[in-house]
Amino acid sequence: MKDKIANISRRNFVKGFALSGLVLAVGLPGLSTAAEAKQYGRDGMPHGWVDNPLVFVSIAEDGTVTIVAHRSEMGQGVRTSLPMVVADEMEADWAQVKVVQAYGDEEKFGNQDTDGSRSVRHFFMPMRNVGAAARMMLETAAAALWSVPVSEVKAMNHKVVHEASGRSVGFGELAQSASKLPVPERESLIYKDASDFRYIGKSDMKLADGEVIATGQTEYGMDIRLENMVYAVVAHPPAYGDTLASYDDKETLNVPGVIKTLTLPSSAPPAVFNPLGGVVVVAENTWAAIQGREKLKIEWKAGPNSDYESAAFREKMQTSANQKGGKVLRQLGDSYQVLEDAEATISADYYIPHLAQAPMEPPVATAYFKGDSCELWAPTQAPQASRDTVAKWLELKPEQVKVNVTLLGGGFGRKSKPDFLVEAALTSKALGGKPVKLVWTREDDIQHSYFHTVSYEHLQAAFDENGKTQAWLHRTVAPSIASTFDASSVHQMPIEIGMGVVNIPFSIPNIQLENPAAENHTRIGWFRSVSNIPHAFAVQSFISEMAHQQNRDHKALLLELIGDDREIDPRMLRDEWNYGESPEQYPLNTGRLRRVIEHVTETANWGKSLPEGQGQGLAAHYSFVTYVAAVVEVKVSDDGEVSVPKVDISVDCGPQVNPERIRSQVEGACIMGISLAMLGEISFKDGVAVQNNFDGYQVSRMNEAPAEINVHLMPANSYDDPLGGVGEPGMPPIAPALCNAIFAATKKRIRNLPIRYQLEA
Amino acid sequence: MKLTINEQVHELNAPDEMPILWALRDVLGMTGTKFGCGKSLCGACTVMLDGNPIRSCVTPVKAAENKSITTIEAISEQKTGQAIQNAWIENNVPQCGYCQSGQIVSATALLNANPQPNDEDINNAMSGNICRCGTYNRIRDAIKQAANKLEADHEG
């Protein structure tokens, strides 16, 4: 990775566009416009966006076009999807494109915080700008070469051609002269017509990294090797907030290959991205370090969370969720009165335990402290936050810290938190500047995640004599991610209640939404699709329960609750967040939600008759400004074993840039959704996560995957429509659709996840 | 100790009980084989030992003495391995890709033993390999495609 970046810089300086200088204006409209105006979308992200071709593109004389991927690749395909937008718009031949990964530097590249299903949504347009500007510079250079008007030449598939004279010249030959030209003004850019796209919107794009992955040649964070590098693992405090009292490393130092031990400081709450502290074992190889750690004799001082116990905490949440009151999030009419007066009411509680992201590559970072600077190589979703946090801990300036972003062996939110980079940097410094690879074992990963919250949802509804829903009450209880940044936070943040609590688009005359307090006892973080998991599970299960009680078809009731096609300003729903997007550009469109429901039910042949022990379940959820509906078909055996013959998922994410990767993301989200519903559970005892590897913390394997997953993408009108997110929105409807299907098959209602053995007779 | 890896003999200076995984990765610098769990639970570290798929994270190097280890780096030298790799690329199987070295080695071993596996055979052979991204359906499709391709080549 080090070499690759170095090569690129060289090419940039020597052969590429960069000859004309790298310091041209970058697109930071977030900073240049009035500070008082609220910024949305890519403008509202830290460091905004950059669309300077000199930053993103370089062309070698042999014609190789190198495109920078500035967002982290963790399986969502961003190293394919964004560079191919540049390639398409600049008329580069994808076969002659090389993708290189940016290091962490948001001032240079724009926002790099790879989460929130934002990469393509926010950077499709800036990458089109990059490609269009590069293409126009190449065309201008060719026109000058032939002394013809630029209007007579056209870039086509890695060449610029002059049709009138039949002349053509390759991009490589134009690189030198094009690089000396000014970058065209953004306002003057001419875009390709969508009908001329070669790659954008096409379903046959091959992965930028497909071949190197299949041949084992990739370089993940775990694969970094530097000269004279040593290896380290950390014995972390067992419970969050425990601290080191004393330790004895005599036996550790006797393990062949162990070099030494040292300690890391623990930090007081809030957790933020700080290291947990503990004892580091440094060795000549990872295995020796792990062996050495096992021989440590450590006394820990119990902290404030050492009695955290999941069953007891669940009871506490249950009590809060069943008591009137708590912070009122939204109130329409008088749900309490209507519920009291109604002839028919229904009530149900839903529980989801903590979850760990458990990416297949555990956290790992390599650091090389050099006195007045530090260089790191790590699979991080947050390169700039990594840089800033490491700098703070080393008492360096961010510009003295370089974070090289490797491929990520999965992320799912865990690798947004750079605590493991800080551990590596502090260890390298403590070793007097020796390069060190600090590896988290699977046990570290599962026991010391920034866990998905634990949640308890209480719902009630009231019906009139015609079966029309008249009142809705939802109390949502869960420790908030906010507590990771402010230890006193006990209420869910706008980003959490905006994930399917307040922004439910239901035409119900009385709505009461409340959020009783819940304190945190571990590090709470974001996990793919975040609070949409519990909220969609509760809401979409509850509507199925309502339908059953009222003897209605689930789909019919769901559509009735959604009501007429309309665009709802999210602020009217007390959703002040709206996934960071403009409420005008991204209203909640109930027609789009209806369409995915109608589409998926039609495709899945909703309501078809199935043999005993089989059933269909439906769920629909709006998240990350994308609309998704799913029908899951299950088969439950006599002894309660669940299998999934088929899942249909209809997705309206607006314009589709790389449909093939959209499909793969939705397929993956489906399996992760089934995984968490069937098996997912982290529970605490004495403040410690009980599960510590894939035996205790189980995830779905191939035999548990659906036999068939059909992803249906709803066409958009044009590429000018606003884009929706893709990586996360596929997941929230899966668990409720699965449990609704199980109910249809067995009449057993699952309200507590995971399902695990609940269906056994 | 001498270890035969991908038909090359390597002189290894490591304790007998060191797992093959760490000998490959940290001592010999062959990082294609991945660390996932350290307990034979996820399959990311799968290599072949005398042609049989094993979890290198729990198999000591001593057990490989006088035997032959095949890793992802050389799997393409087997006809089945190459067919599997091609099918992986063709079907865009990987997402993050981290588990795929192990998946490919397991899939190659499956086709070596059973040239036309059905769904159940595939599930049985592949359920030891976790993919957190959820590429299972594409893996299944790719295995079948590779099997059909190999059969067609054989008949052709």
C-alpha cells in the first residue's frame, strides 16, 4: 500500500495533470456560502466535497488512467462505482483504468467518512464533474494539437477524434499538454448524455478488485508488512470502564517470540474513539503475542459497568417502555384518550439485544511513529477522524499524521471508530518508533465492539368499529449512540428517532411517540442500518399483528395506513435530520413506498396458497432516503427449524449508478438481516460480553441463507433525480418480514430476537 | 523444519506448535490466507493439506511436515481452482473479499472431490466458511457454473 501511494504521487507530479499544479480551487461550497444557511447532503458533511480533476485523475504516457477512490472500500463496491463514474464521464476505457486509494485528507479529497450509505449518493455528481472536466481538457489539448475548433473534436473511448479529418490521438499522448491547461469552471462543464453512458447504470460492470481478491493478492489492513515490524495484541479491560490495577508478565516474557509488554492508558467516559487501555504484548509474530497474552496475570479494577447484566437491564427497559411518559417525540391528537375509549385495541412489545458488527477482518492497524510524525496503515471507514484522533493522542498536528487506507475486510460501522489505530500509534511510540502491527483477535472484536444498542419497543393501536386505525402509540427505549460522545445522554438522538420512529408516514389521526430514558453501560456505536433495525422490526411486526387481529390482509392494512400518495416534509413529522438531506429535495414520498410494496407483493405472488408450515411475510421501510419492501417466504419444520426458500426485495433508491453492486448490497443486507433475526445476540454478565467468538456469537452460514434472493430495482426517471442510499436500507425490513412469515406459517409470533430456539416444540 | 508450500520447500524457523496460518502470514509473508477467528469457526484460513481442506489457524506446522500445503496463491494451478476463480470473477462474487480466499480453497476442494455437487453438497462443504457480507448465493451459483464449465471442457 505504501508503495502504491508513493507511485501514484510520483506519477501525479511527473506524468499527469498535476504538472499544472495541485493547488487549484477545490469545491467547498459548504465553506464558501453563507454560514447561516443550513447545509444539506454533501454540502453538509465535514470538509464537503472536491471535484478537481487534478486531485482525482492522472494519465500516464502509456495511456493508463489512474483514478483516486477517496471513500473506503469495505465490500460495497465503491472502488468500482465512483471511479467508473469518472471513467464514463471522461470517456476513459475501464480496462485502462487503475484505481488507487486515497490516504486520509479531507481537505484534499472532500469528506471520506464512509458510512451512512452516502458514498455514491453524495459523490456521483462531483465525480461526474471530475470526469467531464478531464474530458474537456483532453479535447482542448487535441484541438490545439490539430489547430481545429474544440467543437470539432470529441473524446471517445480513451481517444480524442477529429471526425472531419479522421484523425485521432490517445489519452496518453495528450496527457502532458492537457495537464498544462486550466481546469474548466464548474459552470462550463458539459456532461455526457445518459444515453451515451458506457458504465453508469450498466449491469455488467466487473469489480475493480475482483481478480486480485480471487487470486489472494489483495492487501487488507491485516496484510500490511513493514520492514522490522513487530506484532502486538492487547489485553483489554473486561468490562467497559474497568481499569488496570496491576499485572505480572513473567510467564509472558518466557513465551518464545515475545519481546516485551507495555500498558495503554484507559480513558474516562465518554468512550468517543479513545483506546480502552490494558496491557500490550509485543512479539515477533502475532501468534507469539496471542500466546503471551494468555500467560498474563492481570488484576483489573472494577469500573462503573462491572455489574451490567442483560436480563436485568431488559427488565428495566420493559418497565420504562410500559410506563406513560418519557420524552415526547411527536404528538398528534390524543392517542391516550382514544386508546382508552376504543372498543378494539392491541399492544405488543419487541426486544432486540446488542449486536456486534463482526467484520471478517477484525480491527487491525499498523503504525510507524517517527518522532515528529506518524504513518499508519489501517482498514478504516473514517480516515480523517483516524488522523485527527491519532494526532491528538500523540500530541502531533493532524498534518504530521498520515493514514493510509487499506482495503477493509468488512466494516459495518465498526471500523468508523479509530480506537484501534490509536492503540497501534501509542504502541509504536512506546517502542521508541518501531513499526508495529496491532491485531485484534476475534475475541477482542466481539467483546469490545462499539455495540449495536439494545432496544425495547412498546406499541399500541386503537381501531374504530369499522376497523380503521384511530390511534398509534410507540415508546422506544434504547441506550443512545450519543452516550458514546456524552456520557450523560439518556435519550435517542435525532438521527436515531429519525430512523423509523418519528418518520412513519402513517395517516392515523392520533399519534403519540415517546422516548423514555435509558443509560448506557457499554460502548454504543453504529451497526449497518443502525436504529432502523429495532424500529422497523417493531413497527412492521406490529402492523402484521394489527392486521391479524382485525382479520385484514397485511398488505391492505399497510397501504391503508400509508394512505394517499403524497410528499411529506420530514420536518412535519418532527424529523429534523432526514439523513442529512434537504427536506425539499428529499421529502418522504408515500407513493414511492406504496410502489415498492405493490411491486414486491405482485412479484412474490403475495397471498398465494402454501402448504402447512410455510408462509409469506411482508415488511416495508424507508431508510437512508431509499424505499424498500420485502416478502420473505419461510418453511418451518415440525421441530421448529426455519428455512427460507425465497426472498423478494423491491428497492427504489432513485437513479442506479452501479446496479450490479446495488443488487449485491441488497443480497448481503438480506442475509445479514436474516442472520441477526435468527441468531444475533450479544448479552452481558458482570459487565462482560458473554459471547466471544463465532461459536457464541453466531452469524448465518451458507446452509442458513435463502435458497433464492430476488432483488428488484425500481427504475428512476433520470439521473437528475436525487439518489438514495444503498448499503444499509436493504436490511431493516428483513427481520420483520421473516417473523411475519413465521407467524403466517406457524401462528407463533416472535417478539424477541433472536429467533434461535423459540420455535422448537 | 521444512514445509512444502505450493510445491516449494521452505525452511521454517518456528515452534512446532505454531499454527500453519501464522507461519504462512507472519514468518513466510504469504498473506493470501486470512485470519478470521483463530478457532476453526469461520474458515477464512482454509488451505489444503495433501489436497484436503483444513483450518490453518488450528493446525500446527508440525502436522504439515512431509505433507504438501496448497494456498490461495497457487490454487490456480489446479484446473478446478482456476475454474472456481474464473467463476468468482465472472459472477462478481466478492463484496469485501476477506473471506474469499478460504471460500475459494473450500470450493476447489469440493469440486475435486465431487465434480457435480448439488445444493445440499454445496451447503455441507461450504457451511464452515462464514461470509459476513452475505455472498452465499453467488458462491453457490459460481460453484455450479465452475462445475458445469469443467464438465463441458472435459466432454469437449
